[in-house]
Amino acid sequence: MAILEATHESEERRDEEPLVRLEADIDSAGSFGRRSLEVTKDQVRVLDHDGTLAFQMPISEIKTARNEPLVGGGRLEITAKTGEILPIISYSQSVAAQFSEAARGIEQLAKGEPLLISLKTEQTNCPKCGRLLPEKDGVCPACVNRGRTLLRIAGFLKPYRLQAAALTTCSILTTLANLIPPQIVGNLVNGIVNAHHTLAHLFQLMWIWGAVIVFGSLVQVVNGRLIAFLAANIAADLRSKLYRSIEYLQVSYFDKKQVGSIASRVTQDTDRVWGFLVDGLPFLVINSLMLLGVIGFLLQISLKLTLAIIAPIPMVMLISIIFWRPMSTMFTRVGQKWARFHTLLNESLSGIRVMKAFAQEDLEFDRFASRNKELRDAAVAADSRWSTIFGAMSLFTSIGTLICWSVGGPMVYRHEITLGDFIKVTAYLNLVYGPLQWFAQVNNWFSRAMAGAERIFEIMDMEKENYAKDNSTKHDIEGTVEFSNIRFGYDKSNPVLKNLSFTAKPGEMIGLVGKSGAGKSTTINLICRFYEPDAGTLMIDGIDYREMDLQDLRRQIGLVLQEPFLFNGTIAENIAYGKPGADFDDIIKAAKAANAHNFILAKPDGYDTMVGERGAKLSGGERQRISIARAILHDPRILILDEATSSVDVETEKQIQEAIGRLTAGRTTFAIAHRLSTLRNADRLIVLDKGEIAEIGTHAELMEKKGEFFKLVETQSQVTQIIGLAE
């Protein structure tokens, strides 16, 4: 039996190594404190902060365990084989996921199964510096390796090696073209002062100078075109790879993330990388080469003057190094605010009709203003800090000119260097300190770009759906679908489906029936392999569908949803989405089978009619029939109908039902219907209750049985009568 009163552990129990040990942050009184959960192969126990045993129960007496969600946290509950429910330990939301996994592990041990759980938690703080991460399991902007990130971006240059080599050559030539004029000016001044040069020699130098200017301009044009080509192509490749990565992410990722946040990575973050590649990187490369070239020429003139002039440069570099990470963190925060802003904007515009219907323009504007203020404040804080840093850098670069005249002027006066050499130095000084002031701006570009690139690479590095397993097979589906002891839960310790077992034969229509939350949509999600079972096996034609090629599997599954999604294109394009490259005759045949042909022809542009965003220019019934036509053209072996007629009028429903009758012929079909009467033609109905099969049989058999299905039909009939009387 469970020991609920406090007792001290025996030495034997202390010696037993726990398989699972977790720290909870709420004590027995419900206050913040410390308690421990220990799970061994034989027992479950809870210890208070001082090691006192507060609860103990043998595994053999446990039936189930679950995480009971509470406000701001959760509670681990164990159900004994006697039926008694025992709450054993409470915890905050920050550790709820771990205890949820522990509950699943307790159940596995209670059933005599091996312990197969993952206690990996979502990181909220950086393990290296302890800072709060921008998002769970996100990248810490303060600790990111920017050199490695830059190398990853450079990896996108591989397809453009020739252009990259040409750009490098142009950068060197541009640097040389800028270094030559000061030499010409210095030689001219020395020649004039010393009267060594004739007028003809003067014009000869002018011709050389002019040629250098023309050459430099031409190289600059070629350089700019190469930069534009490379930056645009790298940014496009980056966007393409990012979008491809998003497409292959697991569906569970989209359950946690908002659309606006994802979209900002594809648009804004890639745009930052593009901006750095166009403006920042060329500036950095050319002026770094310029700095080296200038220092080389200055050393030829005077070591003393050179050291004096470059003395402020280390200070400028030191300022950049000191403020690099803080600025990067602030720019990352601006990026996060932009993501939140995009999310709200996307949500508001998508729900514009609802907003107007409830006259909530003021409420939505207040939400918008709040997000806008957050973005403004973050941008002001980052740019204000940046302006301060830039001012400090400008101070030290301006001192360079003062040092040049303070040291170089007396050297000319004492004839240590010539006037021409001094003029060369001042010219080179402008070539160095002018760009050096903007090296901080490059740091700004670089910090923004690397923060954006890390957010991009974070998605690219995420775990993808298992599309291409080495041993995966392609299989022409016949239609047998077998659920064998399937258990699944979005929260692993609270299964939505429990030991679900049934078999659908080829060509059979299965109706899924049950109250809201019974597990109907979850069953469909598993068939589409949007999620995979936590336990049990889902077989298609006798093959574990996890061993099948994922893309090949989904190509043979058709889906008609309650709210059909149409893309912003023509009617013909939306029907052909199920079979790219389909002939127009095939499109028409599919539309006729879906009872859509007549209403399409009634449109001014017929099949070329634009449907608008999400099909907004069509009625609900029209969208549904186009969705059915798309499924017919797709010609799937397994068909899923999810509330396909729930939101249309009676006449439209009749037409849709006729279309569905043609669509389901010869296909294994799973149908969920709001109106239970529409499932009369199903070969079998599976009644789900709390994730388990309550009943199974034909419509007539279940009505005669007067069980759960009969109750659902009666309840719906009563509601229909009440609505009829109200009307």
C-alpha cells in the first residue's frame, strides 16, 4: 500500500539506484520549495527537501500515471489498481514537461515494458552564460560564434566560385587604384618644390592619374555588379533553403510557433543578411585591404609618423570589441519585437471580418499600438546605444588628423620628410580614417546580419520529418489500414488515444464518431503521419507505415477538410493542385464529378476565375466542391473527410454528398461528420469516447444497440428540434 504519512527511508531504499529522479519546485503545502520524485524498477517514491519519505508505492500496485495540468503548473497523479487516484507531487510549469515524461515512464514500468522516455527539457536559459534565451531552445545571441556563422554563409558561395574569384580580383584592383593618386600628388609636389619636373612631365603624370581614375571607375562598376549578383543569389538561395527547411519541419513545430514569427525569418532576417552582403562585406574587404596598403606606404615614408598616426586605431578596435556583444543582443531583441509585430499584424488582417463584425477596431488598434511601442522602444534603445558608440569612435578617428599635423608638421619643418611626402601622408590619412569611422557601422551591419543568420540556421538545423529513411520503401497502397494498440498524446502522459485497435479494409468507409475531444481528428492526424504513435503500430497493407517513404505515403492520401484551403490563383490551378501538370480535360472531369462544373461555368471567367486569398471570392459550398474536385483529381487510395459538409446549406450539402459518393468509390475512406445522419452509408461506425473505442458497427446495428451512438443521435435530434421550434 502507499505510504502517505512521513517516514524515514531505510538504508535498503537509499541504496537502490533510481531510474528517474526529478526535482519539483513546489512543496507539500503548495508553496515554492523543493521535493524529489524517484522512480526505481520496483517503486515510486517522493522525498521532502530534508530526505524524509513523503510517499511510496510499489510499481506492481500502479495502474496508470498522468500529469494533471493546473494553472501555472501541474500535479502527478497515480491511479492504483484499486481505482484510487493519488496526487503525489506538484510542480510549476517550468518542469511540467519532465514530470509528464516521468508519468509515461511509470506507466511503462507498471505494464512491464522497458523504460523509454526522454527527460530532455526545453532550454529557457543559455547553458553557457545563463542569459534568458529569446525563445525556448533558441540561440543565445550573446554566445553565438559569428565566425562560424559567417563561414556557413560563405558556404553558399560554392555555386558562384568564378564570380567570387572575380570579385576578389576587383577588390584588389580597386584598392590599388585608390592608393596610386596620393603617390602621384606627392611626386608632383616634390617635383614642383625642388623644380625637378618640366611641364611635359607634369602633363604626363596627369595622363597617368586620369587613366587610373578611369580604370578605377570601370573596376568599381564591375565590382558593384558582381556584388549585386552574388548578394542577391546568396540571399535567394538562403531563402529557398530556409523555406525548404520550414516545409520539412515536423507539424508539432507549427503547433508551438506563430505564423508571423516564422515569416519574419524568411523575410526580415534574410533581408538583413542580404544588406550586409551588399553593403557591409564589400566595405569591410576593400577598406581592410586599403588599411594594409596604406600602412605599407606610410612605413616607406616614416616609421615614427606611421606609429603616431595609427595610434588611435587600437582604441577604435577596442570599443568595437567591448560593445560587440551588447549591441548584438540589442539588435536580436529588435528582431524578436519585429517577429511579434508581424505575428499580430498577420492575425489582425486575417481576422479583419471578425474584428469588424464585433466592432473591435479600437481593441485591435490598442494591441497594435502596444506591439508598435515595444518595437519602437527596442529600436530606440539599440540605435541610441549605437549612436553613442559611433560618437566615441569618431572622436578617436578625428584625433588622428590632429596627431598627423602635430607630429608630421615639425618633421617637414626640420626636413625629416619632404612636403610631398607629408601631403602623401595626409591623403592616405583620409583613406584610412574616413572608412575607419564607418567600421563601426559595419559592425552594426554585421551584428544584425549574424543575429538574423543564426535565427535562419536555427530552423535549418531543427529536426525534420523523416522523409528519407535509408530503409524506407515505396508502396502502391491497396487500402488496408490497421490500428494495433495505438497510444498517442500531445502531452505524452495524457494520451488522447488509448490502446486503439481496429482494421479498415480496402474500399471500406469508416465513420469516426464521438464527442468533442474524443480523438477523431487525432486519429486522422496519425493516418496522415502528421504525428507518429507513442506506442503501438499503424500498419498499411501489412507494412508499418513508419517504414514507408513519407512523401510517397502522403501522395496516396487525400484530405477534404471542414474549412478547405484554396490558394490565391485560378479555379483550374486549385483543382490541379492535387495533380500538377494535369490536362484541362481531367480538371473538367474532376469538377463535374464534384458537382462544381456548373457553378464554375456561371462565373464570368469560368475556370480562370481568381478565387482570392484563401478562396475568399467563393462561397463555402463552392470552396468545398473545389476541394473535393482537387481530391478526385488527386486520385488517392486512402481518403479522409473531416466534417466536409458541416457548414453548408441543405441543397449544397446534397450536391456535396453526391460528389463525395463518387469520390469514395473504391477507396478506403475515413469520415468525420457533424451531422451523424450523413454517415448512414458508412460500412462501419467507430464510436470513440475519451480516446477509446466505445462501440463499433453499422449505423443500423448501433441504433438498435442503443448505446453511446444512439445517445449521440438522440441528443442531436433534440437539438435539431429545439432549433426548428426557435425558427
